[in-house]
Amino acid sequence: MGIRTGLTVLICCCCAGLAACTAAPHKGLNETVTRPAVGRPPAPASEAAALASEAFTPYADLGASASDGLAPGDTYAALHAACMGDAGYPQFVSSTPFSVRANRGMGFPQPFGPWGYIAVPLAEQYGFNPPDTGGPDEYTGPPSPAVSMPAGAQAATGKCFNIVQAFNNAQFATSTAGIETMNNVISDDVVNDPDLTRAQQAWSACMARNGYAATQPNTIWRQYLITLAPGSGNPVSSPQPPAIPDRAQIAAAVTDANCTLSTDLGGIYFAIQASYERQFVTANQQALNAAVREFKANYAKELSSLPALLRTTSPALNNLPHGPGRPHHSGKHSRRPSPARAPVTGL
């Protein structure tokens, strides 16, 4: 849910008072929701605290978190470990990985995004480069070629990476496809909510009063973390963000955090998100339960198939996994919400 769309540029096709955006609903998904009246709720202590209390988080983390409460331990990281064990090289599971994730999950915490910058102390210390503070179990890919290991272990690593990649991509087309769709649909409702629009406008006005004109809460960090891929014009995460942010970055992050507090952007954002999540999970519980059952069955089948897959899979690395996953502040798999569409009723 692009509610869990961390630092993706959120696209809104129509945002207007009580007017509803409509389009064809997704097959099998109950998309009718009532726009919540959230007022000025207290800001969450952190994004992690907000996500932990939200109804969709366990489903968003399916396959990425070892403690999602739905399929505990059935993660891409655990699948990789099992594969290396079956190949006879369990000692190389923790070797230095590529900095690419198969599926990071959508429920892991980061302190800033469309909700502003929540944690003032983090902003004061780290700017827009806060350290990871835990989150979903993750599979990070095969070890770097620079890591010394026997030829057999190198071949097993390549095979296991390809096996996990194929399983990851297959789930986004099967068991978790409906969860991905729901994520995007909830995202649309959140980013099109008039209360959020007003809160973001108030945040922008606060930033402008403090010398940061024409800024948006979900893009201000870019000038501090993002470089351009040569010749592409597309923003990509800097491979080596500065370990110690400069004064300009610290100042921008602290101003962001203070404006987030004064406008209650974080509180409003996560209250809106929580309401839409509750509505969607309640209305689509049967479909979600079915998705979890399918994922668990697919995972169990994959585990039992590892010996055969190790015999037939090439050790040559395929393209890196492309499962959507929730974006991370260092720019892993970004999600673009689909255009707004469902009937929204109520005030």
C-alpha cells in the first residue's frame, strides 16, 4: 500500500473535496470505502510504531518478515539459507551480499516520506541518512565476486540466488498479486484524501516560511540522497550516501521534522492510512486469507523442490529480482500507485 510507499513520487489523478474518483474496480476486490474524519490525531512516535498498529502491515510483510504473524519464518532469506544448506554450503549464507533485495516488504520503518520527517532527534543526528533500525527479514542476493569461497560454493550461491529470484517473481504474479493490488488501491485513497492534501500544503507553507520554497514532504530528501544514472535522467539512489551529513542536509531534515510536528502531517497521514487499511482488510478478509494460504503452500512446495532445482538451475546470475516490495529510503524497489479509482463515500 502506497501508504507504505515510502519515498516514491505519489501520483494523484484527481483530488477534490467530496468528489470521488471512479474507474473500473479490480476484479474480486471490494473497493468501497468511507473517507475518514481524523481531525488532529497525535503524531506517532515513529513510523515503525504507526505501521505496527495498522491492519495491512502483516499482509504487506508476507515473505519479507520472519514475524509477520501469518507465515512466520517463510521468507526469502530463509529460503536462501535452506537452499545453501541443501547445496552443502550453509556456512556461506551470510557472505557479503549485493546491495539489492528480492523483496524488502512494505511494512519496514523509515522516519520520513509523504508524512514528513517524524523523528526530530534522528534528523538532528543523521539528516536524511538515518541507519536501518531493523525491519523485515530480507534476502539480499548472492555474495560479491570479491568474497573468497570455493568454486562449488560460488556455483551454489548463483543457483540459490536464481531460485529465490524465480520464487520471488512468481509470488508477485500468483499468491501475493491481490495483496499488491490492494496495496496500490489503498495508496490511491490515502494520497487523494483531502485532509492529507491540506496537511501537506500546510507543511509546504511552513517549509517556505523557513526558507525552503516549493518543497514537498515526499521529495525534499532527493537532493540530498539521489544522483542521476548516467544518460538516463532517472533518479537512482546514490551507491555511497555520505556517512556524515553536511550542515545543509541536517538543517533541511530538522526543518522538515519541525514542520511535520507543527502541522501534524505525520499524525494525519497515518490516521488516514490506518482507517483505509481497516476498511479494506475487513471487506477483503477472505481474499487475504486465501492469499496467505496460497503463499504458504507455494513456499512449502519450493522447499521440497530445492534438491531438484539445485540440479537443474544455472549458476550464472540472472537479472536481479524485480518484485515491487516497499521502497526504502535508500531507494530499493519503488512502487508507483495506480491511478485513483474507487467510489469514496461519506465526509
